Amino acid sequence: MTANLPKLLRAMFDAAVAAAQPDRVVAKFLPRPPKGRTVVVGAGKASAAMAAALEKRWKGDLSGVVVTRYGYGVPCRKIAIHESAHPVPDESSEKGARRVLDAVGGLSADDLVICLISGGGSALMALPAPGLTLADKQAVNKALLKSGANITEMNCVRKHLSAIKGGRLAAAAYPARVVSLLISDVPGDDPAVIASGPTVPDPTTFADARALLERYGIDPPPAAAHHLAAAREETPKPGDRRLKRCETHVIAAPQASLEAAARVARKAGFTPVILGDAIEGEARHVATVHAGIARQIRNHGQPAKPPCVLLSGGEATVTVRGTGRGGRCTEFLLALAVALDGAPGIRAIAGGTDGMDGTEGNAGALVAPDTLARARSLGLDPRAMLENNDGYGFFAALGDLVVTGPTRTNVNDFRAVLVDKSR
């Protein structure tokens, strides 16, 4: 192929991000204005951009507040933008959650709440349950992030330590009508998992949360352990009368972004093979499978003949055992490079569609056939760095990080493994 392959990989990633931009997807899901007030609330890395898109198209008065990550704010005229921390909540996360709860208090059946929810909302809008402190929630959150628990499991625990998640926000807005617009960053696009489902019924229980902490060997602070054991006030469950006037729309999801990337690949002469939009598991194990499929294509033309590109979405996990820097995507890519061991004609990109890979300032990175050779020429040991969970350090040393800055959307991680005919 004559295409600039690194440029093509980046073009596919950019297309995936663009497909989930709030300005493209919010308008078609807006409800009609109510007889009473319209209050806009929400949380997530895309929430400020969603609020701006809503304001641009809304006919009528409105007010409200949304919580987003530091640096992800977008100017709005009527909706207040509150910024806080991710992935570990801070004091501003708690203040933002209280502002959101205050905004929906005292509403009537004639009023409308539009809730704008996207990935990251669990940390950004963190209100401890009665008897807990922010420090309690921070300690559990940090342990979950290192444990290898997947997002569904983490959010089950978070809901049961919260005064706003797991349907509690919608219950607080009752009897107002609640319309939630969601940008999904979770495998399966389950509204009860996205940002811990603040406006939808929660099928999980305190017992589920306790079992998960035990499974991952997490010893929570005493107050959190007592709260989970007491199980005094369950989250609103399906059928709860306070949530009967709620409707929920997933307005952007990983599958649409994969299809946008597939169109870019096809136009460039590469056959797209979408492996799945909800792939989970340890990042290094996911990488091993992707490498095996890429080799099968290269060696045997199955399940597609080169030139082609493997596309996948979802949220892998990283069980942190080392002291290095890195997130899910650089862990995946470093493991992929090790598994491919310089196999010719195979390149890859992986990145968080929110512009962040874990806690780092990069979205992801690029892998090429010469990645390991260049690393070794710099004195780097790829396998040792993988064991130290130092994917960021590895790709930073090579100059192969992908840095986008805040994208103001979030439809999970994007992966593309390109298999070319060339040597």
C-alpha cells in the first residue's frame, strides 16, 4: 500500500472520536419544553460539551449545573459548569454533586430535568453516603482502580457508597419528569453502569458490593465496611415509583465510532474487521489475542486477507503490580508489541476516546514493526517495562505517544491493528 500508515491509524482514531462529539448527537434526542421549569444537570467528561450543544438548540428558558473534569469545560450561558477530579474524586467532586442535588430539589410534576451523563461521572460527581467521608470513598476508589476490577464491578461498589448514584439522583428529582441523555463508555452500553447510573434503577445490591471487595482482596475503611454491612437504604430498584417518569436515551456509543473508523479504513483500501465493541479483560491478555489474529491474517489470510485492519472497542483492565506510569491503552500496546516481536507489516494504535489513558496526559500510542528494535537501541527492556506497568514511559521514550488534549467526549477505548502486505 502507498498510504501513510501511521497517518491512516490516526485518521481512524480521529473519526471514532468525531462520531461521538456531543454537537453531532444531542439535538435529535431533545424533549419538548415542559409547562414548568427546565433544569439541566449531569456529570462526565462530555457533560459540558453536551450542555453547550443543548443550549445552542433549546427553545425556552433553562438553568442548571453539570460537573466535568478539570480542563474539559465549555462556556455556557445558562448552565453552570463545575470542574472536578478524575479518576479519584476530590473536594470539588463532592461540591459538584451537592450542587447537582440542590438543582433538582423542590421540583413539581410540571418540571423537566434533562440529565447529561457520560463516562467519568462516578468520580467527577462523588457524594458520600451518610456516615462516610470523601476520604473513605477515595480510599476505596484507589483500591478498585489498581485491583483489576472491571467498570461494572467498580460502579457496583461506588453506587453503594454514594448518596447520588444508582438512581438516587432521579429519586431526588421526583415528581419531575427526567430525561437522561447518555454517552456510553461501558461495554454493553448499560445505562445502570454508565457513570454509575444516577437516574436509572439499580439491579445490584449491598451484598453484591461486599462480595466484590472480598473477591479483589480490598479492605475498605471501617466506616465504609460498616455502611456496606448495615445495608440500611438500598438503591432504587426496578419498579420504584420515583423513577416511573424517567426516560433514558443512549445517544452515542462505541459501535458507532468503530463504524466511523471502518469507513475511513475502507476508503483507504483496507478491509475493516470489527472484532467487538465491548471487549474486556486484562489489557495484556486482550493484546495477546489481537496479536494472534493479526498473525493469522498475515500468514494465512484469515479471517480476512491483507490489507485489512482489526477494530475493537471496550474497556480492558490493568492489575497494577509495578510502579510505572501508564493506562489501559499503553499497557495493551506494549503487550501487543512484545507479542508481535517485530512481525512485519503490522501496526497499531490504541487510545482513550476521552483523550486520556488512565491518569496520563496522552490518549494512547502507536506501535510499528520496528518498535521493539528502536526501544532496545535506547537501552529499554520492553518485557521488564511491561511487568512494571510502565507503558507510558516506554512510548514516551520512543516519541510514539498520541496526545490529543481533552476531546470532550468518551466512548471508551479504541483499538486498531493494521495488517499490510508490505514487508
